[in-house]
Amino acid sequence: MRVTDTFDFVVVGGGSGGSAVAGRLSEDPKTSVALLEAGGRNDNWVVTTPGALALMVPSKLNNWAFDTVPQAGLNGRIGYQPRGKGLGGSSAINAMVYIRGHRRDYDQWASLGNAGWSFADVLPYFKRSEDNADFDGEFHGKGGPLAVNKLRTDNPVQQTFLQGAREAQFRIREDFNAEDHEGLGIYQVTQRNSERWSAARAYVHPHMATRSNLRVETDAQASLILFEGKRAVGVKYRQGNQLKQIRARREVILAAGAFQTPQLLMLSGIGDSAALAKHGIASVHHLPGVGQNLQDHPDFIFAYLSDSPYFTGMSFSGIAHQLKAIMQYLRERRGPMTSNFAECGGFLKTRPDLDIPDIQLHFGMAVVDDHGRKRRWGRGFSCHVCLLRPKSRGRVALHSADPMQAPLIDPNFLDEADDLEAMVAGYQTTRRLMEAPALRALQKKDMFTENIRTEDDIRAILRARVDTVYHPVGTAKMGVDDPLAVVDPRLKIYGLDGLRITDASVMPTLIGGNTNAPTIMIGEKAADMIKAEMRAS
């Protein structure tokens, strides 16, 4: 086994949190950083062209394309969990929606004992990361690495959506990342010049050839954390047909995501010792919370065929429309190929007595069935509704001691009865929007919900069709005096030295919105904490 160089920091995973922490730590030329990424560079047209997400999400292109275990709450169905593979992680294949969540989400983290994680504490890191072309002031930043813009699709359906929202008597919201976010509107996206701006493009790609202290190894899948006693000192990884080791003077930083960070910990002997013993893995440190507390947004999709020329789909006119869109994109960097598909949406309350919204909508410019894996002839549109703060908790476990095998993923969707009832209310609220005259006029055929009449009908179709909207978190939760906590508020793993986590797995509770921007924030804040510790040492 070949031992490669030694660095101050070895970061495992080049996704949203890993890219941010590696980019920020390597700003200091005296600090050496190695970034290990299991996938590729993700710097080609498939990643940079927004509309090409339709090629990646349903396939294994830049995508781990995980499956779940059978879901009892979903009639035993096996769910799908697309996760980005390559630099940028899921920010390289996602719908690019720029959302932070509600301030109460972070204040709740702080109320659980996680000092330094209130909204007032994390807002500066959101702003530091951001280069917002449209908004500024108290809640927004300019000049940061992450480009944030309004869409440039010029799709008139956006205005139709807003008109439907008004007809259904929902408020219109221009900025979802200010003081409040209740209402419907048009999303901002992580794009610049109508190209996807992944976390890697923001924090890593610009520096790969210019920072001699930053080493980026792609196609390098970590298989084991190396320890001397209770101190992490390096990582074993596979690159091609070679097994290699890389050493860390200061820290190993895990940022492999909510599924693969706990998997790597367990493979390395960190987790519930009895569960690890079943796979023949010797315990390095008993930490029963590893892999527990999995949370994700359960999501239901309304879908409609339409005669409108402004939607994407498989039809002769749709194919011609797509060819014209490609030519327009090449000429002008505008039009349908700049679309993130989920162009509109927002946050709603299903009951007036709620303090904050409990559902989020994503209004998409194509029919989506089974994450795009089931192709249907015809053009149309979709509207996702997801439950923002589900009570159900799942877990991630090992399938075997083989690091090349996918982990066992159990979101445990709709396990809690309250989640199902909240989704029923979310369905009814979204249906109210879909029945607004402006949106009814677009509908030629209701694909999935035409015969749904009663609440029992709604419950049945929810169990038949709900799946993820791609926001898994929480499997190495941050906490204090919590038996399931894996990291402390400085993101250091309890009971071990030289090991920290900087991805969505540390979230103690799921935030009410898309998780890319919050994960980048975690990477930013982690880098700041690490730099402060280095100065103090």
C-alpha cells in the first residue's frame, strides 16, 4: 500500500461542506489541505448546463443513485436517493434552489445546547458565502464564492404561477431568505451567467492550479480512517486499482454526506460496537448515535399534461422545442436550458394557527414520475409538496464491511402518524393552488390525482407515491448531553481527537427548506472555528 504525502488537513468528500471547508482552509498558504473525492472533477458541460440535471438525477451519471430499504410507511416500496458523486457533491446535480431555511430552525439548534448555532450566529456565514446579484442589505452578501441569481429562463409560466397564487389567496414573496419566507414566488438559484455554480466551482475549481498547498484527488474513495490510539492520523483510500494512505498532521475532516460519513465512521470502528461486531469490525470507539437520527423531507408530486408550449417533455413538438432551447442557450445563455426545472414555489402553512410554514412547494416545468426514471410521452408540469419538519426518524447502517458497497438507508418515511396527517393537509393546500383558474387553464390531464376524493384516498396515494425531495441530514448529529450526539458544537467527534465533521450529517434537526446553502454555511463556519483554534494554539 502506497503512503502518499502528509498534509495539515485531509478532507474526505468534495461536496457542499467539504468544498467550502477545503477552499477556506487553503486560503492560508502555510496550511496544507488534501481533498479526497470519490467521483470526478465535475467541470464539464453536463454539470455546468442547468437543464442537464435531467440527465443526472435519474441515472448514475455523477450520481451514487442509492436505494433505500423497503419503507413500511410507503407500502413496502424501495425509495430512491440520488446523491452527487464528484466535486461539488449534490450541488453538482441538484435543482440549484438557494434557500437557507427559517431563522427558528437555527435558534432551535442553539436551544438544544449547541452554542454558536443560532440564526444570528450563522447568518454571517451565509452572507460570507454569498454573491447575490439581486438582493443585498441585512440578510444578503456580495462578493462571496457562491453565485446566486434570478433565473434567466424568460418562461411566462412563472407569471401564471404567481397569478394562480394570488387567485388562491396566497401571499407573494420575492425574497425567501429575508426576515420571513412565507408565501409563493420565483426561486433564486446558484448560477452565474446561466451556468450551474456548484460548491466546487465556488470554492475548489478556481484554486486547483493556483494553490500549491491544495491537493485535490478525484476518483479517490475513502475506505478507512487511520488511528493512533484515539487520534485520527490519516485516511486509507482506493484510487483506481491502488490502495493508498494519506496522513493528516492536524485533523481528518469528514464531509462525505449524510449517508457516507456515518458509513465511513462505522467501517473505521466508530459507532455502536455491538452492531459493528456483527460485521466483524473491531470497535475503536463506541458511539451509538452514528447513523441514527436520519431525517428527510417526504415529498409528493402532482403532475399534469399540458398543451402549453412552455413546458418540457417527450413529444415531437417538445423535441423541437428542446433543440431550439439548446441553440438559444449557446447563443444567448438564456431560455429553457438555463432552467432548474423547479423555477417557482415557496413556503405555506397548512393551518392558520401555525407560527411558521410547515410545507414547501417546488413547481417544475416538466412532468416528473419516479424522479424522472419513468419517462412519459407528452409535455406538462409538476408541483412538489414536502413536509418541512417531519417527526419520523430513520437510520443509516452498514450492509457489510466492504467499503465499496452502498450503506443501508432507511428514511423511515411516514412512520409517525402525525407526518401522514400533516402530508394530507399539505396535499389539500397544494390542491387548492392547483385548482386556481390560472393553473387549471394549463392542465390537459391530471396524471396521478384525478380520482382522489376523500381523505382516505389522499392517505392511500401518499403511501403509494411519496418519496424524498433529496434533503437527508442528521446521521452524525451535533448535541450536548445527548446520548445520540456524535459531534459537539465545534463539530469535533466525541471521545476522539483530530476528527471533525462538516456536512449535513451534523444537523440535529432538519431545516425547513433546501439543504445545499445550509451545508455550505456549515463548511464556512467550521473553517472559521478551525482557523481560530490554530491561531490560539
